[in-house]
Amino acid sequence: MSATMPTKNRYVLNWIDEMAKMTRPEKILWIDGTEKQADELRREACSTGELTKLNQDLLPGCYLHRTAINDVARVEGRTFICTRKKEDAGNINNWIDPKECYARLSKLYDGAMEGKTMYVIPYSMGIVGSDFAKYGIELTDSIYVVLNMLIMTRVGNDVLDALGDDPGFIKGLHAKAQLDEENRYICHFPEDNTIWSVNSGYGGNVLLGKKCFALRIASYLGRKEGWMAEHMLILGIEFPDGEIKYISAAFPSACGKTNLAMLIPPEIYRKKGFKVWTVGDDIAWLRIGRDGRLWAVNPENGFFGVAPGTNDKSNPNALATTKKNTIFTNVVENLDNETVWWEGLDKNPPKNALNWKGEKWDATDGSKGAHPNSRFTAMATNCPCLSDKFNDPAGVPITAIVFGGRRARTAPLVYQSTSWQNGTFVGSIMASETTAAAAGAVGVVRRDPMAMRPFVGYDMGDYWGHWLEMGKMIPNPPKIFHVNWFRTDDNGQFIWPGYGENMRVLMWILARCEGKVEAKETPIGYVPFVKDLELDGLDVDEKVVEGLLDVDAKLWLDDVAGIREFYAQVGNRVPAELYDELNALEKRLGK
Ligand code: SAT
Ligand code: MN
């Protein structure tokens, strides 16, 4: 490599040499984080059709991308944790022996970048130079990946400067290759700080800073180093006196994390001067602060949000965030004015349009125009409700942790765990009906502990053990809650209005943290008395809310059976404390 290299770090240079020998790109281009370079890449991507430039008056700096039609979501079946010992990856993760995996993928990477450019993206998860930042370098043959990483992470030469001569960076290699589904691999080597992804061009499979690094590799590092990487949004609620309390919340992909993170307070709170601030919408890195509380940072720099359903009622802040400098993926292209559309944006689908596959499309044929997992990649700094702590390396202190699933019946609107250990148990038994964010059937109930099932980079039982350990180490831990916005009535309609109204539940949660309200003890934990939920201005009957809070012992006993099965599947590293919790729950339910 030439003398114009932006780093002298020999670990970096040797590794890039080695990867280039295998993939054989025609050129290597270092991404420097400048607008000038990004603009050249955008221009190139538009000339090849990889991107479509949208109407620059209406959507300045915005572009559209379409993935291959067989490549529209994360592929959990093709995602592997490659630890030397299979037991360390655990039963829930797919595993391949690292030696075998490197050999198998090397064949797929062999010459995969011939005639192409290899882009070298030095990026930081967290504020560059801060104590809690971690650095990665992604090598990719995709301009789309480069441009997304420029939004989602902090990219540039200052990352290389901050890394200096250190070998401590995450080595990510991505090649689109033939986008061959059969040979698609998203592989993590936590013991080598390495991620290899091949044959995909979609979001979470290829933006290696996100799920691959900031969750799978980071969760592994967090266990070793005494911190936590979680699939959580972070939001702040500002009280009329200016005090801000922070909540982090874990929900499975496509269950409304972005909406909750950016919620607009209902009128009743707005009038009084309450505000909501977004720190993050997907990932939280949590560590113990000097004050003995748990502190959270959002390691990302942008939002990779689900487009369908985003509108000026459900999430006006997200919509505003996407009005400039945004990359849209797999949405509808309105050919009349070169803008974008998706189901749930408004009631006026464009007549002259292309669907996410690029085919001529018109809503009258009944088909969906945007893919259900279509996305926007938008800069956090475009978000009108971005917290002023977003760029604070210390992050924010967490008052409450909230777990949430998508359950039609079992889980009540909200309940509070009785201790950190019990809260860890509540997280471990989270379940949700599946969404379109991962390939596979939609609407099937599956256990998704802490919303981390696809993202823990080691054994799930050990991960729960780490939660319990952290609980012992945090002098002043957050209280842990569980919410369910998705209970349905006999007609399958959602009962709770959701969206901004969810703030009413968050306010009860904060009141509980401050010991300001009593609660009803149930076998599963503390549930609100209806009188303690602010229902003013809400078109939901108190009786209905009673129903939403109801705990049906029969359903829960069925659930206990499901949990036992799941724990058995997780295997012999499930901590004894969690079995204690499960047995105690079963007893309280009256078995
Ligand atoms: O594609 S991503 O994995 O980044 C989005 C998600 O599933 O949450
Ligand atoms: Mn997510």
C-alpha cells in the first residue's frame, strides 16, 4: 500500500493487505468522512443505479436504494457465532468452528472484489476519543454500505488517530459477492474481534457496526469487561421543573422502539411542560457510573428505522428526521415528483410509482408497495427531539429499564419486577410475536429474552448470569418493568392506543421508581391501580384498562410450561437463580 495511508497502525495495514489478497479488489479507497468524498460516492452510485437521487427541493440530500429481492431482512439462520468451543456460543446461536468457517468463507471471498473497489471505513461506536468508544474498520465493496455507515456511525481519520498503534479494533469484512442466499453468511468471531459477512447487501447483515459489533461482539466484550450491550432505546422525560429522568427499553426489532424513543407527549403532559428527548432508538451500552448508578450511551450516530407505519401521527419526529440527508431502502418511488411513499405514510399512494422491487406499481392491485421491512437511514442530528446528551461521552443515568413484548393476551399493559434478580427473570422470559425485521414467518410467538435472542454473542445462560452479576455490582440499580402495548380484543384489534399515549405508562413507571404510588401485588409482580394511571384525555374506558392490567393465572401457567421448555433449550448454563424465580412464580400462580 502507498505512503498516503491515513494510519501507520501495522495491525490495520497488515490485516487490510491480507483481506485484499483474498478478495483482490482493483482499488482500495479509504473513507475519510468528508462530505466531498461522500458526494463523489453518491454520484457514482447514482450513475450505476445503486442509488436514485430523490427530489432535492422536497428531500434535500435524500436517496433511494433497492436491495435484491431475496435480501430484505436479517437472516438469523445464516448468522453464526464462531467461538472455539461450541458451548461458548450456546444452544440458541448457530455455530461453526472458527477454523472451518474461515476456510469456508475464504472460498466465497476469493476474488469477490475483482474489478471493484474495496472501501476501508474506519468508524467509532460512541464518541471518538471517549473512554467508552470502541473502534472498528469495515472493508466493503458496497457504496451503499459506506453511505449508510457514514450516517449510522462516526467515520473518519480521527478514528484512526484515536486508535493510534493499538491492535484493539473490530475487523469487519463484507462482500456482496453474488448475493447468493445459499451461501449467505453473517459470522462473528468474538475471540478474534472479527466479523465476516458475505452474499448480502441488507442493513443489519452488512452495516457491521450495528447488530454485529454493537450487540453481538460488544455483548461478549461487555461480559469480559463488566458492562452491558443491550438492544434498547434510550429516552429522557423532562419534567416541568427541568429535571430529566432517563429510561432504557428493550423491544424486539420492529416493535416500536423508534416510536417510543421519539414519542410526543399527550396534550395533558404537554400543557404542563413535559418534554421527551431521544438519546437512542436501538442500542444502549450500559456501565456503572462513579455515582453508583447505571449509565447509558447510544453508540450509534443515526437511525435505521422501519418506514411502513411511520407518519405524522405515529411518529412526527421520525418523519421530520427523514426529510433530509436520508437513504430510503425498499420503499415506493413516486415517479411524478421523485419522492418516496410507504404503507401507512398517508392515504394517498402515488399513482405513477415503482414498488420496492422497482416494478410499475399502483395500490389498486392490492399489493404492498413498500417492503414491510423497508427502512430509512437518517442522521440523529436531524431529529427534532434529539437529547442534548446525545454527544455526551458520559451518557445518561438510567432510572428504569423496560422490557416489552408483542403479546396478544398474556402480558398486562405494564408490571414491575420485585428486584433486579426478578427483573432479570422477567427479561429472560420475554416473548413476542414475530415481525418482518427478520426473515421467516410473521406472527408466531417466540421467546426473545431481553429482545437479544438474535444478538447475544455467547451462551444465553451465561448472558443471564452476566445480568445477575451486574445487578450485584450496581450500587443503585434501575428498577425493571415489563410493558405490552399489543394486547388485542376478541376481534384482534389493539386495545391500548399506543404511540404517544405510552407516556402515561412511562409516567407510572417513573412514579414507582420514586416511590410515589402504591401498586397491586400479583403473582407476576406489581401492577398499577387504575386510579394511578393518567387516563385524562384518553378515549379508553376504565373498565377496559382494568382488563389490560389483568393477570390470567391460567394463561400464565401455560406460559410457565413454555418457559421451562425454553430454559431447557438454552441448556445447562441457565443460572439457578432464574429457576428459583420460575419455581416461585409457578407457586404464586397456584400450581
Ligand atoms: O437490519 S437491522 O438488524 O439493522 C434492523 C433490525 O432488525 O433491528
Ligand atoms: Mn433493532
